[in-house]
Amino acid sequence: MNDDLHDGSLENLGDYQRLRDQLQLNINQPLRWGGEDHGSFYLSGSWETYWGGYADTQQYSVGYSNNWKALNYSISAQRSYDNEGKKDDSVFINFTLPFSAFTHDNHKPGGFTTLSGGISNSGHGSTQFNANASGATADNKFSYSVNAATGIGGGDNSTTSSVGTYLTWNSPYGPFNASASATDGEGSQYSLSNSGGVIVHSGGVTFAPDSIGSDSAIALVRADGAEGAKLTMGMAKLAAPATACRPTCPRTGKTESV
């Protein structure tokens, strides 16, 4: 091992950027006068020094957020310097708007409920646009979103676009997540996942709709003849042989109802 320490493997540590000191400053100030809220202002900065003769790095950002009627928006600017002293400036504008603002209907029957998006511009001449719509069914069994983004400019003055979608099914066996996305020149990506819990007990095997930790308080509910009944909390249902599991239990001393 000593030979390894002197064969040059440690002589190249200077090639790696190792943080030495770091200073961070964050200020968030709500703006309120005349008895009315006028948004919020924030200022942040960070400075880092490194071992091995690397130059310092710095990041600064300033922003403002507010809402107008149903529209929530934010505007921010950022400047950074890398360890070669190169400067990069960026500006961001983001918004969130419920679809009920278009219908003037505050009732939420299910469907797409929120529209969000943003624009960003960097000092290198590139501009990014993105938009996202999300929602859920009335019973919250399914939630979903679709998004699209376009990038214009940059070093090669090209345009890149991408689209994607995401779906979650909150099943009695845990949430199933599916996603798909496609980007110009980079092909497509797909994913499918599931998470939950399984309990093996004297009456058989019962699936839980949530993950079960080593310190989780769980309740195993049995109700003969009540197959298919749903617990009052969560997505768990009674399955043959009429058992269900709820991984989290409030300590109220009350019995669970089905």
C-alpha cells in the first residue's frame, strides 16, 4: 500500500478541485406597507476558495416574487464566476396559474388544474422556454402532467425541443409511476416504477400502498366478508382474505373503520 502512495497516485491531487472555504449569504425580505403585501425580495451570494491554487468561484442572485389575482410569478437574475474567471449571467421569469382562472370556477372536479412555465436567458445568447400542465382525477387516484421545452441559440445557434409526460396511479399496491420523454437528436426515454410494502403474516401476504420503514407504526386490518372495501384513510383496500395494511397510524386510540 505504501508503494501505491508514492507511485504518483497522490501527486496528482492538485488536479482535483477541493473546496477550502465557503461563505454564503441569504436575505429574504417580505415587502409589506399600507397594510398590503407587495411580494417578496431575496438576495443571495456565495464565495468559495479551493486548495491547489485554483481561483475563487462566486455566485450572486437577486429576485422578486409576487402574485396578481390568481397568477404567481417570479423574476430573478444570476451572475457567476467560475475558477477561470469566466462570467455567466442569466435571467429567469417563471409563473404558475390555475386553470380555474380561465373558467372562474373554483370547484375542482378533476382534470388539468395548473399551468406553469418560464423563460430563461443566459449571457451566452441561449434562451430556454418551458411549459407544464398538471392535474389529477377527482378521486386523486391518478395524477399526471405534460411538459414541453425549447432551447434557442447558444454557441451553434441551434434549436432543441423536448416533450414529456408523467403519470402516477395511486393503487392499493403502492404508487405506479410511468414517464416518457423525447428530445430532438437524442431519442426517447421511458420509465416505469412502483413502490410499496409487503407484509407476510399468519393469514397470508398483504400489500401496503406505502413504503414500510423499520420504525413504522402499521395496522393490519381484517374484516371477513368486506373484500373490496376501502379504508377511511389512504388508498388501501381489503383484499382476500379481507385484509389490508395502513403503514402510518395516527396515535388517537380510535379504531379503524372501513
